[in-house]
Amino acid sequence: MSGSGLASVGQILREAREAQGITLDNAAMRLRLMHRQVEAMERDDFESLGQPVFARGFVRNYARLLGLVPESLLARMDGGPTEPAAFVPTEPALPRSWLTSPWLILSLLGLLLVVAVPVALYAWLNSDGGERPDTPTPAVMQPRPAAAVATAPVTAPADVVSPAPVSPVIPATADGTSPEATTSGTAESAAEGSVLHLDFGDESWTEIKDASGRMLMRQLNPAGSSADVHGQPPFDVVIGNATQVQMTYNGRPIDLKPFIDVTVARFTLEE
């Protein structure tokens, strides 16, 4: 208390702080000052704060923090009139709700987009009226007749070498004579009636050409089907998935294993 009965600058600051329930440590933290500097202002020990310009700056900031008019306190420090310092109460700042944080709002919007977009896309793709753009329409394969004949000859690749022609063993005729003993007319008649029979245990692409190069069969045969091919030997034969195919020639079984390369059998079948 000064000789005139008016409170000093430090006393005004301390009483205003205590009236607002602000601790000395809290005031120092909010002013970004050390505890001893705030305490020095409240003791009117302005010389310990350094140069007068620094002390005036500290008092101005402290007065604004407490809602006081800085000019009245600064005038007291300069030896000016000693009228009481005006006190302007300030409304304490309302704590910001975490619900109003812009970062929280942006995060919620991002999460909503991440969840809503896939759900909307899934619903659209699975709706009755929508059709998936990236799903190709499955092709319906109709198996060709077993004895279908293609008109265009197929040329084998140049780098494919057919195995040596196979000459099946032909047993003697019922009367004990060999086929060589028959006349040429009889042989030609039998040749015209040569039959290849194929049983397909699984799907198999098959190509068979006769002696004239005419394509007798060129198709994908479904599993469980069978086919009979009539024509003039020798036959050029290509059988895919050959391990799942059984073949007879004029009723005699033909072993396909020696002619299989990977999964395809290629060979020439002669009378």
C-alpha cells in the first residue's frame, strides 16, 4: 500500500489474480513467463525484470490477462496520477467442445465416404436392374454332332512333326486267308468302310482328316460323349487331352500313349 492509501501496481495485479481464482503458476504459464518474474511484478520489484521497457511489457500483458486497463498501471509505474486502475472483467473463454473440432468433422466425413461408397457400389452391382460392367457374358458352347464334317482343310504348324505312321496289325480273315490274298476291289471296298470310334472321358478337341485331306471331324467333344468317324485311310489325327480318350480302329483298340506330347496326341493312322 502506497503512502496515499492507494494500492500499488503489484498489489492491484495480485488482488485481481486472486479474485479470479488464478494461481501464480497458472498466470506464469499463460504469460509464458517464469514464476519468479510474475511474483516480482506482484511485489513491485520491477528492477529485477531488467530494462524498464521489458518491465512495462510484462505489466501490460499481465494486466490484459486479468482484464485490467494497462495504461492506468503503466502510469503508476512512471510516477503519474494515482487514480485507481479500472477493472474490466472478462468473460472466461468457454472450453471448446471436441464435437466442434474441424479435424473431428473432417475425419467423420472421410470415414463416412469410405464406408458409404463401397456399400453403394455393392448395392448397385447386386441390384436386379444393374448389370456388372466387368463381368463377361458366359459363352454357351453347343457340342457339334459326332460325325460333323468341316469343309475347310486345316494346315498343321510347320514346326509340328508327326510321328511315324502307324500300321495296325490286321488279323487273318474268317476263312484263314490273309487280307493280302483278297482282290484289289475287295480291299478298296473295305477301305471305304474304315471306322474310327472314340470315347471321351473328358472334354477333348479332336481333328481327323482322311487321305484326301478332307476334314472329317474338327470339334470340342464334351465329357462322356462318343463319336464314329468313317473315311478313307490314312487318317491324320490330332486328339487333345488324349489321356482321357479311348480309340478303336475298325473295332481294334489303338494305344494313344506313345503319341502324346504333353497332353496332345498327333499321329497318322494307315490301313
